[in-house]
Amino acid sequence: MSVNVLGQAVALCGDFVTAALLIAEADAVREATGTRVGPYGALVLAALRGHESEASELIGATIKDATAGGQGTAVQYAHWANAVVMNGLGHYDEALAAAIEASDDTPELFVSMWSLSELIEAACRTQNTELAARGLQRLGEHARASDADWALGLDARARALLSEGEAAEGLYREAIDRLGRTRLRPELARGRLLFGEWLRRAGRRVDAREQLQAAHDAFVSMGVDAFAERARHELLATGAKVRKRTPGARDELTPQEQLIARLAREGRTNPQIGAELYLSPRTVEWHLNKVFTKLGISSRRDLDGVLPRLEREAARA
């Protein structure tokens, strides 16, 4: 399903608003057609957002259903997603266990590569350097074979974790430079976070604050909440003052509500929205009433004033 793949790609680039809308559309198509496709886009989005209870529910359900249905790729995605969430939360033992589950080259080599990046970070944080080194060897082989900036950037970031002194600093800067030439904004911010953590532990608090602030600002602007909180704690350790993020109205709308609200703002009637999303007009009306309540408005006319502001807030870098 192409909209599912597009949702994944958009989420990996850090545009969670558009990703959520695409995922809601994919869910509607899957429910209407009975297609047995794993919730890949939803897993990517949940992994990057890092809301533990929400992500754990989706991950657990996916592993259960996909295992029963023989969908190995979905199981692998789910374990990778769990590793990302746990690394973001700083639960490195859990992250390592999940990354190990997802790091086999089958069924999907690219998911294995993503998972090796998570495995190396978690292994380093749990002092399992031998496992990290083995993961780094495999990751390096994949990265050099692809010759893409995103792959070589992940490889440089991983090598930095296992290096010291000037070598580590050079590798962190290489990772940031390479990832900065891609659209993978969450990965770039993670590179800055790891570099900032390394600088703080090296006693270079001013330099660390620069990297950590850039990482924190990027995470907050995208909605990468678990890593944003990790960056906030690191910033506080440097002596900086950082306010804890307060969720806004855009966080309260579900992906399906966001999609229905956008279609209503564009002038679609309830039957037209229902036909597009395979919902009854009555169900569309029910969702719109929930949207109005959450946004504190009373009619469709008010959507034109509220939604553009929320979308600007979500897209602000």
C-alpha cells in the first residue's frame, strides 16, 4: 500500500502532522478492504514520538497479530520501534533486548540496519562493548555498500560511540555533517544529542550546551518527545534552564481526527468525507464534534482559523 510507505518516509523526515494524516488514510483503506498489511507507518511514528504507553500498546498488538499471521516483517518493525522508544527513554537494557530481536538481516535488511544503530547505542550505554563492536562491524559493511549519506552518517555516529578523544569528536562532526545533507531530521538531532552528551562528559559544558540546545529545539519542533526530554535533562546538567514542553491542542487530536478536520476545512461534506475514508456520515459527524470540543470551536467555519496555526506550530523548526 503506497500511502503506508509514504507515511513511513514522511515520519522518518520528522513531519509528524503529514505522517499522521497519511497513516489515518492507510488505516481507513485497510479497514475497508480487509487488507492484511502491518501498521508500518504507525510503528515508525510511534517509535519517533516516544510516548511509552501508546507505543507499547501498538507494538505489543503488532507482535501478537503478526506472529500469528506469519508476518515476519511486521514483527521485525515492532521490535525496532520498541528499541527506538526505549533508547529515547533511556531504558537501555530494554532497548538492547529489542534491538537484538530486530537486527537479523532477514526478513528486511534495511530494518536490520536501523536496528543495528539502536543496538550499538544501547550496548554502549550498558557497557556491552563487545556486542557493540560486533554490531558496528555489521553496520559498517552495510553502510559502505550503500555509499549514501544517511547510511554513512549512522555509521560515523556509531563509530563515535566506540571511540575516544579527537577521533570521537571527528566522527560525531562527520555524522552531523552527513546527516545534515539528508532529510532525516530526527537522526540529525540524535547525532547532536549524542555529541552533546559526549561533550558534557568530557567537561566541555559550553560546547555541550550548543549541541544539546540544537537537538532539544529540533526534537520539540518535530514532536520527538522522549528524546526531547532526554536532551532537556542533559541541558539541565550543563546548568542551562529549560522549560518542560506543554502539549498543545494538536497533540490531542488523533490522526483520524486530524484528517477529518483537514477535509472538513477544505469544504468536504460529511458524506464526501465518509466516502473518502470509508466511514458513515454519522461517524464523520461524531468525529467532527469531538474535534470541535478539543479545539474549543463550535463549527466548520472556525477550522480555517485554528488548523493553519496548529500546523505551523507543528512544522516550525
